[in-house]
Amino acid sequence: MTAIILAAGVGKRLLDASGGRPKCCIPIGGTSLLARLLTDLAAVGVREAVVVTGFGAEHVQRAADGAPLPVRFLHNVRYTEGAILSLWTARDVLDRPVLVMDADVLCSRTMLKRLVGSPHPNCFLMDASQPNTGEEQMLLVRDGWVRSIVRGGAPGYDLMGESIGFLKLSADAATLLRELLARRLEQGETGIEHEQVYPDLCARVHVGFERVDGMPWIEVDFPEDLARAAREILPRLGAA
């Protein structure tokens, strides 16, 4: 399995705290988000990682030094546009089993093990215990399958929970996602998030989910997230 790690964004809200580096390079407990993620991926059996860089690419590459699995870097020169272009940059590996992952998430290794080991060949990690403030990417479930993902959620579903930002796909589903990305880009939709293509995927293949309610994780977007990551999440990772 190949992990596609999207690490191209500027992270404007954290530039002061990061010293001008991409946020995945910020150390928490002495280890950057990216280095920690690469170590945990190797520990759960992922064979290689493809890291998509953009802003501060040289910092991202240095943060991956010493990773315990092979790491390849692809550069998205249009990183100031939509994140769809970052995933498209990795299109050549969308022909095999993959994990599509945001680089700004601190989580327990157990969560990654649950995703990789899920019986669902196509699978999201979902936390249905988190409050919905309207900003989160919410997974919408009906009849046991993820039917859509929408920022802020939507009514009329059996279950709704926040996406952790990690998606496992089989080779067939990854190939389909590549086709769906190409279609959107052909239509000129270069400014959208990659998650905006996922509803099309969910309409064509069964995508399951694994719940991680109450497990330690955080998406690092704001300075207060950094403080909470160090104060609350990091101390719980060893026990998770």
C-alpha cells in the first residue's frame, strides 16, 4: 500500500507559529507532524509514501529525513490553487491500493492500524463524537455506507461524523478517483478541495468507515490547535 500525503498548503494561519515553514513541519513534542506520520505508517505496514509538496518544499523534504520507509516527493507548482491539484499531482500512483492523507493531522498509531486493517477495501476514518461547527468535513452515512462528504454536513442521513482526513482505497477505486479528478479538471474546476470529488466516488463504489470516537487526534489549523495538541493529544498517544 502507498500513502499519498498532501503537504502542499501554505497554512497561513500558522505561519507565525511555524517560523514560515509548512505546518506539517512544526514539531510537537520534539517531532514534526510529518515525521511522526511517516514513522507510524511504516509501523502499520505501509510500504512507501508519496509526499506532495508545494509551499516550503525544502522544509518538507528535510522533515522526512530518516523516515523508516521509502519516501518520494512530487511538487505541485500550483499549490496556491485548490487541493484537487495536489492530489492530481500524485495521479500516477492512483492505480494501486492507496491511503490519501492530509499531512496536518496528529493521531494515534492505533487509528492508522484500524484504517489499514479494515475489512472495507475503501474506507474513511470517522469521529462521530466531535461537535459539528459547520467547518468540518462531515461524512454522511446511509444504510451502512458513506454516501457523501460535505463541509458542515447535511440532514437526512443515518449517521454523520467528522472525517479525520484519511481515506483508504483499493486499486480499482483509486483508478476511478483518478478518472473523476481528470473530469473535474477538464471542466476547469482547479480551485476546489479534493474532498469535493469524493461524493462522486461514493456514488459509484461502496465506501465504508471505521469509527474512532474518543480516540486522540487533532487537525492542526490554528495556533490554539498546536497548544491543545501538545497539552491534551500528545500525552494520550502512548496509551492509544
